[in-house]
Amino acid sequence: VDQRAALFGSRFQGKGGAQKPKDDTYAATSREMMERQNDEAIEDLEAKVGQLKDITRNIGSSIKDSNSLLDQMGIDFDKAAGLLKGTLGNLKGMMANKSSKHMIYMVLFVVCLFLLMYFLRKMSFGGSGGAASIQLKENASSGG
């Protein structure tokens, strides 16, 4: 099939007159095939656009959630800063008082706090002897 003749028409109508209906059917089927391919491509693009739309909605909701979380954290940090400022003010006032009684109470409180943390840590880990026995059990079971 001469594509140039099909596009521009044949100069020699006398010779190709019988071939014209055949060329018309070829052109029609070619157009139909191209339209089907275009329709398939359009459907693919529509599906991809739908996916992108869902993704952008999810991103938008994630951003809103993150912003609200950040706002709440900012408020909480401002509250904590206010409490810390008040506590530091009280400590400065106590230090300026120069009363040995307050200093003794503060030192005892800090020592008791450290002792409490030490004992809680010992109790939660079971001490150093407990860790060694666990390790021995693991070695005994892995060697069997």
C-alpha cells in the first residue's frame, strides 16, 4: 500500500481507481486502531491521575496532622518553659536567703533522689548477678 498516495491522492486516477475503496477501508481501520490506542492511553492516564489524587490527599492529611502536633508541642514547651522559669526563680530566692536550713534540705533531697534512682535501676535490671545467670543459661542451651 502506497501511503503517500493514500494521503495525497493518486495522480493517476485511471490506474488506481479500483484501489480507492481498498485504501479507504485501510485508512478507516487504521484510524479506528489509533483511536483505540488513544482511548487506552487516556484510560491509563486517568487511572494514574486518580492515584496521584489519592496520594496528594493522603499527604495533605498527614501535613495537617503534623502541623497540629507541632502546634500542641509548641504550647506544651511554652508551658514547660514557664514552669522552669518559676522554679529557677524560687531557687534563686532560696539561694539568696543564705539560710543553711534550706541548703541542707536541698542537698538531702538531691542525695535521696539519686539513691532512689540507683535502687530503681538495680531492681529493674535485677542486679549484675542476674545478668550473668541469664547469660549462662543461654550458653548452656546453645551448646546442647
